[in-house]
Amino acid sequence: MAIWLKRGAGAQAKADQDARVRATVEAALAGIAARGDAAVRAMSVEFDGWDRDDYRLSPAEIDACIASLSKQDIHDIEFAQAQVRRFAEHQRATMADLEVETLPGVILGHRHIPVNAAGCYVPGGKYPLLASAHMSVITAKVAGVPRVVTCAPPFEGRPAAAIVAAQALAGADEIWCLGGIQAVGAMALGTETMAPVDMLVGPGNAFVAEAKRQLFGRVGIDLFAGPTETMVIADETVDGEMCATDLLGQAEHGPDSPAILLTTSEKLARETMREVERLLEILPTRAIARQAWEAWGEVILCDSHDEMALVSDQIANEHVQVMTDRDDWYFQRLTNYGALFLGPRTNVAYGDKVIGTNHTLPTRRAARYTGGLWVGKFLKTCTYQRVESDAASALVGEYCSRLCALEGFAGHGEQANLRVRRYGGRNIPYAGRAEPLTPVG
């Protein structure tokens, strides 16, 4: 039986927080819908201390941000973007259009059609998370989205140069310096100065995630990507320093970021907790990481690897780092995770920043039913049909007519009957009349 050596916040605390966030977001979105740019500007001033006449960055401002970075900065951004683009292109290549003749003269198929406009949110209030620009904009462009809008909040009172450069180099068509609910709401609902998009993507805090949830239906969304979650599954093959480092490396995202250790070794569990406390004395981001660890951190001691796999799938965490003597066993066994990191040589930071897989991933147990952001999220798989012979239309029509009669759908049945009369020469009565109609031709 799994034993919690340390527990995070209880269900009621989470529910209370969710209720506060939900009410705030609902009011904010209603304001944007009613007052457009005026509401967006008021929220930007209130939440970010950021006021300007036009929140869309000009080409000159974008060029200045790029010019402010060193050659090494640009090279590093381009390297990371090349990895993301390469993997996205390989993903796109797996998605072939389809056309097949299922019966003589009956052609069925599907096409993968990109959405016309995508809104990409790039978090950046606490840290300038430029990697989110790679993950969203490049993936959308590889999918073929013609209009990609990006929003990121100001950082220390001005546009974050690294984020702006990443957005531009990734190929964004519009770059706006807006954060939080106001950014997501403006992209989805549209304002006097911003045309609405068809889809919202990108990670964010609890308010951004809730805004996406409330806007779903008016626009599409990638997934519910709330505060970062990380889980380390480890046995005695690794040490406490590595486990603690990987936990705190993600806890620094925000004060509500859960970090969980699953282990079969009580010795490793205790050592990890001691290492966490040691690192929290020296980590530059310790103020945020400590809040997250104290409120949301968990240490779970399991009897066996089977139990660890079961608990992991029940929690369905966003990031799952596996460091055991049987990593491939976990690879074959686990089913509920946003992204899997196998072995001590890799880690969540690689996935977050540079290795090429997408870091916009499901949180809050959404990994039970969806994966993360990828090229396919920007594509609509749309089917079509074509009937090329009279005989084929008449054949399908006869089956369709009888099936419609079973359901009592007279109008549907007449759609089939008309084709049978016209293309098959059968004098089938009109569904709404007693007397037969003369077939055409």
C-alpha cells in the first residue's frame, strides 16, 4: 500500500482556489466581450502595470528586441527552434491524406486542413519563457496555419526581448505584448484592433487555463495546460540530489506547481527530502520553489514497481521522469502522462527548452484522455465522399432508404430514394405520398 511521507494541498483547498479563479476569469471575459480594447487596456494596466495605445509591436520594435540580444543568444534560440521544427516536420509527415475506393465507384477520403488562425500564448510574467514561442508558433507554421498571433506579457516593464525574438524567428505573423486573461480573451473574442482567432494554444497559470476552459466552444483549444506538474519515479539506482534537483527544477515555475516523488526506497525518499531542504537554501528561485514544495510537494513510498506504475497512472501527471533499473518496463507500462523522460541522462528541462518535443502538455489529470500540443492539434481531419457511377449511387441508396425507414427518417429516406429513382431506374414512392412518382429519364 502506498504511503504518503509528505502530502500536498487537500482537495478542499484546490476547490476553493478553483472557485476564486473561475469567478475572476468569468468577469474579465465578460468585460472584454462588452468593451473590447478598453477592457483589455484596463486589465493590462491593473495586472501588469502596462499601458500603451497599441499593444501590437511594430516591426521596428521587433527588430530592436532582436538586435538587443547577443549572437550567442540568437544562435541558441535558432538551435532550439531547429530541434522543435525538425520533430514537428516528422510528426506532420506521419499524417497522410487518404483516398480509397471502398466499393466500385464509391470514393471516400480525408484531408488534414489547418485552422485559419491560431492564437499562441507565451507565459512571461515571472520568467521570460521564450521556449513556449518555439513550441506553439513553429508547430502551427509546420501544420500550415496561415495566420499565427502571439501574445506575451511585459517583463520588467517592457516587452521581453528574448520572447519577442523567439516569436519573430519562429514566424509569428502578429506579435502583441499582452498577458493573462486579457491576452487570451482578446485573441479568442476579438477587439476593435485584434481580429479573433479560431484556436488558442499555449501554457499558462491557473487564470490562463481557466480562461481557455471558459472560451472553449467559441474557439478551439489545444488542452487545459495549467500550472506545471512534475513527477519523479525513482528507485535506489539514483540518489537524492538528482531527485531533489529534478523536483525543484519544475517547482520553480510557480507557487502552485506540484512536484511528486514516487519511490520504492524509504532511504531515497528521506534523502531526497533532505536534499530538497538543502537546495532550497541556495537555489536562486527558492522563494517560489519553496512555496510550491511546501504547499503542493508530495513524497509517496510504494511497495513495488507495479504499485508505482499504478499510482503514477492514477495521478496522470504532466511530466513523468523515470529513473529506475527498469526504465523500459515503465515505458511499456505507463499510459497516463503528458510527456515521459526515461533515464537519468534526460530530464524535464530538456523537454521544456530544447530537445524538440513539445512542452505544452496536459495537467490536472487531463493526460488520461489527451496528449500534448503537436502538429495534429492545428489540423482538422475532414472527410469527403464522391460517388462516380449511377450503379454505385443506386446500390448505396437502396441500403440507405431501408435504414432510414427503420429510424423513421422520411426526409433522409427520400434523399436516398431520389437517387435510386434517378440513377437506378427504380420506381420508389416518394416518402410523403401514397402514389409513386415517375422516375426521371
